[in-house]
Amino acid sequence: MNQIHFEGPRRQDLFDAALRVLTAADFEDPPWLARHLLSRCLGITRAALQMDLQQEVPAGDQQRFADWVQRFAAGEPLAYLEGSCGFYGREFQVDARVLVPRADSECLIEAALEHLPHDRELRIADVGVGSGCLLLTLLAELPQALGTGVDLSPDALQVTAQNRDALQLSDRCELLQGSWLGPLVGEQTFDVVISNPPYIEPGEELGPGVAEYEPPMALFTEPGAALEPYSAILKQAQDLLKPGGWLIFEVGAGRDEAVKQAGMAAGFHWLETRKDLGGVPRAVVLRQVQA
């Protein structure tokens, strides 16, 4: 991509240059995106930006903005540029070591909070914890809960730890490196297991920039093995969940029925399948048979 060129040092000049690049890249609503990128890069609100478009921008901020625009136009997620992403009313630090939290995943939190008791201590395990957005949100919403996050990627666990510390949840959340629920076997039992495992097969259509920039380990299964992570977790969860414990999965589009049936075949009760913001079945809620 050609180097972005500013006609001058003013905010208006930077906005105009970004607008040209984003329009040429065929983005939807380039003016909104250009304002958003510029205001975030400068650390001000969009209203403050609009109030003084003639103010000059320091050279260092000009260079950083040029870098942001070019990377965004190439498909890099905005959250990686900003270094954070909102999820269920909280900010989570993110970078290319973890998936970008999606608003569609908030339906897992909504389902969990409706099904789980709020008046007693709960032990929650998150398999493939990534940024920690699911586990840490539940811990923040359920002050008596204790959590354990597991991830195969030590890099992802570093991001989780940063978010855990920023949300002041270090005393209620431990992190373990390993595959699926393996690190927890024989350690303790849990009231809840929640997971957004890899469920995309190579070659499946994804949104712009996802395959190019987000961590493949967190996205993709082997060819023809989209349900394998669920099977592995279901098998281990049978022994790790307390009687009556809950298992909450995020699922890919069109795979909710298969995951539901796999859960029932493993001896779990199906409670509900909840749709995301776009109406796609996204959260499958199962429950261990009570003794």
C-alpha cells in the first residue's frame, strides 16, 4: 500500500487523507471510520475532534495515525490498533496473541447469569481463555465466584493475566497452561465450564482480516474436525463438573444442533440454545445430571 500523504499538519488534513484511503478501500461509512480512527489515535472524543479541526497535530501523532490508517485499510482489526476492546461494559487489553472479543459472545454471559445461582460460591473453568473476556466478566458479575482459565498458548495467558490484574481479580482467578481441561484433571471439581473453542475449518469464509491477523490456534480445527474440541471438552467435563454443573459452549453458525446432540449423547441435559445479536444460534447451555 502506498504511503499515506497529509496535505498539512492539521486534524482536518489527517482526516481528509484517511477518508481518501478508506474510501478507496471500499469501506462502509468512511467518514465515520476516519473520525473514529483519528479521535482514538489522538486520545480525544469525536465531539472534541469536530470542535477544532484546524488544530495542528504533532509529528509523532501524524506518523502513528498514518500507520493506523494503513494497517486498518489492510484489514487489521481496530482492536489491535487501539490495544483494547469493549466487552459486556468493560475494557479488555487485546493484541495479536488473542482473539478480539465479539459482542456476539456476550450471549454466553447473559445465558450464564440467568442460569447460575448468584448467592453462593461458584467455581468456574474457562477452556481456551484467550483474553479472559468470558471468565473475567463472570467473575466480575459474580463476586463470590472463583475462576480458573486454561489455554494452550502461554502468550494468550499473558494477556489474560494483564486483564485479570487490571480488573483487580487476581485473588479469585488462577491461570494454567495446557490442552483443554487436562491441567484440571484430578485437581478439583467445578460448578461451571465455559468455552469458546476453535470451531472453524480451514477454508471456511471469515470476515475481513480475521484469518490474516487473529491467532490461528484460537480459530481453526483440523479439516473435517470442527466438532473435535467439543468432544474433547465433553469427555473431560463429565468428571470435572459437580453433579448439576453447567457447561456453556460458544458454537459456530450452523453447528448448534450437532453440539447439542453431542452433549446429550455424553449424558448432559440440554437447557437452551441462545442466539447472538445477529439471530445466529451461538450459545449452547448444557447441565450435568444431578445425583
